[in-house]
Amino acid sequence: MASESPSFACRMSVTRSRWTTSVCSPGPSRWLTQAVGTAKKSGIRVTPTTTRLLFMSERDGWAHIYSISSEGGALTALTPGDFEVENVAVSPDKSFVIIATNKNDIDRRHLWKVNVAGGAPEQITKGEAIEMYPVVFNNGRTIALLHSTARDPFLPYTISPDGSNMKPLAPQALPREFPSAQLVVPEQVIFKAADGLEIHGQLFKPKNASGKVPAIVFMHGGPMREMLLGWHYRDYYHNSYAMNQYLASRGYMVLSVNYRSGIGYGRAFRLAPHRGARGASEYQDIVAGAKYLQSRDDVDKKRIGLWGGSYGGYLTALGLARNSDIFAAGVDFHGVHDWSVNVAGLRVPTDTAERSRVARESSPISAVDKWRSPVLLIHGDDDRNVEFSQTVNLVRRLRAQGVDFEQIIYPDEIHELLLHEDWLRAYHATADFFDKHLK
């Protein structure tokens, strides 16, 4: 009787905040290597002969694919360089992987082919589009993906691994009346924060504008997110991108800021010191964005607003509290206003008196006494991410200070608004609010 094939198991384990990549070969489990603090939750892939394993790590400061022998030994970096690997799709025969990455185009995503045996990655897609979420099928001869541009949102496409035969799968999914031609193509801008860190942004310039126009700074949520030079692949930020386009169509210059603590620019950028409740270091990036706008001849320095949701709402409120001299109005979607209160999904260090003090000083409520500019607050009262009490408590303080504020409260709505009509109402109210205070 033929003997059974040996079992082959792989696993990743976490001990508190320390990541360790654990892999085991046929037979009893044993450690092969570890990547403390740098491994990524992407699973482990096995090569065709099961002699090498593939996994994701940030050991060089960027998210990359590595391989290691099932017997242990040295790691091989398959995607070295100052860029991030975001999506990974393995070919049916496990001889190559298709990755979505910002290699050579840091504010977009393109597809590349990486041979498991090694060698330089081969670029499949390029240009001003964004390609994400590859799936390899048809015996490795076809790749399915999602594709967007600055004017057209994500739609499914197929392409060959050599970059040929790019075809839409469902072109009819985009309505004929979709206003692609009316949208603007955002420009990449790079400016420096006060501490010298380079910050990337996307600038939406209104069409046919003349003279000095009002401007708006946008901050994404997360904070581990990144806005792109085109339609976003996540629904929440797809909506945000649409809103920035809408504001541009109404005559505003919009600057979307990819502040520190976001993704796409390496581990050190994402884990920037003193971020959030630890000191609000990313706020200097927002001020730098406003100063960039003030430096432009086509922007009215006295008519700059800001808006954002969740973590972006936090930065909106912080901007109005600390710098009403810079920001003339703001719209805060379900933002965090007090870090001393536990926030779902975010580790807020308040275990000592000093950390509690820093958390409070990093909160908008700590500077409410300087808040002068009007604000529109939007929140669902069934928010499970940022408690509704964050807005209730801020309103109480704003009222005591005599600050001009408006509210839209959605009964039974959650953090990412469920109803399309609620998004529309919120966004129309946002544009009207800015028209009222910036025009």
C-alpha cells in the first residue's frame, strides 16, 4: 500500500503586539524564521514543489513579498524597493504571483508579475489608471482586476499577464449619464510639513475658474488609509472622492492630504511618532497643506475650509479648534473629539497620568476656547466606531463658547451611513454650508 503524503502546515502567530512568522515543514512543527513587528497578515503561500514558502513582511520598512526554504535559512526578497505591495494573487500553478503595488507611481496602483523563482518584477499595467484586486484564472492566461481612472469609477476588467488584451467585463455597469467628461483630473502635489517630512496630496482645480477661489482641505479617515489620483477602491473613500469632485464643480480648489499615519509611504510613515492621541503629529501636515494653498496665487487665503470623516473628522475639529485663524469653516463627519474616551478600533494610550494628559491635549476639546469658525457636525446616533457622545459632548462645549454650529443627526444610522439618501443629504448640506461661509 502506498504511504500517505507527509502533512505540510504553515501558520502565523501573534504574541501581544509582537509579530512572529512561524512556518513548519513536513512532520512536527518547528520554527524557521521570525519577523518581530514586521510580518503582515497576508497568509503564507507554498511554491509548486512545496520547497519554498512566500509571505509578506515589512522588514525593510515597506510591505514586500519574501520567500524562505521549508528547511529554513536565508530569506529572499522578491519585491525589493521603496514601494508597497497591497494585493497578491497566486497563479494556479504557483509559479508566479500578480501584485497590485505603487511601484514607480506612489499615488496610484498598478499590476506587476513576480516569478516565484526570482528575478525582476515585470510591469503589466501602467499609465494614469488604477488597477487593484487581481485574480489569476484560465490556467494562468488571464487576470481579472478592478480598474478606475480619475474620471471613471472602478469596474471589472480582464487582461493577459503580458499586459495585452485589456477588456472591460461589464461596461454597461457605468450609466450612460455618468458625468465622466465633467470631472477634473486631480494633480499630484508634494509639500513639506514643519518638521521637513514630505507629504503627498491630490489637488482638484475647478474648471474655468478665474481670480482667487475659495479652497478646502480634505482629510481621509482611518488613519491607515490613502487617497489616490483617481476613484478609490473602498466605498467610503469612493464617496469622498466623488464629494471632492463635486466641490470642485462648485468652484472650490480642493486639496486631499495624505497625512502621516496613513498607508502607501512605508512603515515609518504609517507609524509616525506622536500621532493621534500620542501628540497629534499629523496635524502639522494639515497646516502645511493649508499653507501650500495660501501660497497659490489662485486661492483666497481668507476663504479656506476643511472637511473629513472619522479620523478626518477629528482633524477637521482639531483644525477649527487650534487654527480658526487659518480655517474659516469646516464640516466634521462623525469625528473623534476627546481621546480620553475609548475609541473602537484604535489603541489610545491613557494608562498613565502623562499619557492621559497628552491624549487630552491632542484632542479638539482641549482647544475649544480658541474655536471661532463655524462648523457643520454630521453623525449617526447608532455609530459603533465613534460613539455619538463624542459629538454630543462637543456640541455642549461649542454652545458654551458661543460658536456657530449646525448639526445633522441621523437616527439609527451607523458610522458608514447605510442609506444612499443619507449620504446625498449629508453631501448636499456640506456643499451648501461651505457656500454659506466661504463664498
